[in-house]
Amino acid sequence: MDLVVNDHRDGIELVFSRFPAARDQVAAWYVRGVLVDAGGAHTARALEAWLEGRRLDALLLGHHHEDHSGGAGAIARHGLPVFGSRGTAARMRRPGRVPEYRARLWGQRTPLRVRPPVGLPLEPVALPGHSPDQIGYFDRESGWLYSGDLVLRRHQQIAMPDEDPWAMIDSIRRVLKLAPVALATSHRGLLAEPGTLLREQLDYLEHLAVEIAQLRRSGLNVDAIVRALFGGEQRLPGMRMTWREASGGEFSSRRWVSAFLKPPAPATKAQKDSNLPVPEVSGLFLRRGGDAR
Ligand SMILES: [Zn+2]
């Protein structure tokens, strides 16, 4: 486990915790004395060592997943305040154990007190979708949005429990309105001028929603829709095994299609999780796009 550090600008550094077993890297962004996310538990020690001698006033969590919050316990144990959405606070108070295959990759989480994101140098923005409790942090000084897993997968074909494409659509629209200069992402580094990418992602999700609704109306069940759209369950890169098999059913295309067949959760649900205003948008889209059920 090691860290790769990119010095960006004006006291902003990207600390990538590398997880070779997952062929993945997860960001902790150091922004003028605050840290956004903490990587997984397996790299907590390395991150702690990197932080030694640096000013650190607060840790801000984007959402509760273990690759973002697993390192938080170690970093916060000396009394550092941790901030996050209400949903993140609820999930981190007594975090359940993640399945063994995920723990092997990133490690487990430890219980943590998470405070509401008020009085911070970065502005919290509700970004539910990838996870109901996800929030981003907007830096008015740089125009960067610390966007967590808002744009995790291009042309997403699998989902894990709790992923909500309707909330994703709303969140992307909200970010397009905010018009950040760059997205400081959790797995993809810094994405400058993200408008095109966000519009492309929005377009993909909206088209997929319409296609799934049409296939459903023509009488196909979820598995048949998965075959029609993606040629079956997605395989791990370079492997014969599908995500669904490798994750014991946790990640699957089946789940992704099913998520589109659920009606959008009311904005109040996302609002409750993030404790931030979440204007409802997808209701309008649904009426335009037809009944998705
Ligand atoms: Zn995540």
C-alpha cells in the first residue's frame, strides 16, 4: 500500500492511496488545512505519516463507503473534528462490517462521530445518487468541486445497493448549474472543465432510462433487459468472472436496471440524508420521459 502525491496549486494536494488488489486509487484531497476524505483503512497509516507536520483543522467526508472513510478513524483519533452529511453521520456512528471481498481490498471502518457540515471553508453540496448520503464540497476560491464519486463510471453498467440513477440525474443537473471550474474526484484525479463530461453522463443516464422503460413496456423482465442492453452481466476487466459473481451479487447489471425501474425517491429523502436543500428535478423528467415503472 502506498501513496502518490500530486501537488496541485495554492496549498492543494491530492494524496492518492493506491490499492493494487483493487486496481484502484482513492483520493484524499488536502485543501489548505482540511482533508476531504481519508482513503481506506489499509492506507490510514501511510496517510497519517504524510499528514505529520502539516496543519490539519478538519476532516470532511463525502460519503460513508469504506474506501473514503476507512482511514478516518485513525486520522481523527487525536481529536480532529470530522464533518459530513447527516446520512454519513448515521452510517458512521456504528458502521456495519463490509463484506470480506471489500475488506480485503480497502479494509473495514471504525465508529466515528461525524458533525454537520457547517462553518467550513468549503461549501457542502448535496450529491446523492452513487450513495444516498453523498455530498460534495465546493471551494469558491478555486471554483473546484470536491465531487467524490459523482462521476465514478463512464457509461455505467453495474450498480451496488443504494445507487439511485434518478438522484444521479438530479445531482449532475445541480452541478451543471453550479458550473465548477474543475471536479476534484475521488478516483479519477482532477477533471478540468467538466461541463462536457457531465452533460455526456447526463445524456447517457437519460437515454438509458428511456430505453429501459421502453423495454419494460414491451414485456421484458430485468434479466432480458440486461441482455438486450449490455449483452449480459458485466465482466471484471480482463477476466471471465462477472461483477455479480465476484461480489456475491452485491454489484450487478441486474441491480442497475432494477434501480431505473423504481420510481424516483422524493427529494425529501435525499434532503434527510444530506441535511442540505435538494431541489426536485427528476419528477419533471419522468413526466417527459414516460412512466419508468
Ligand atoms: Zn463510493
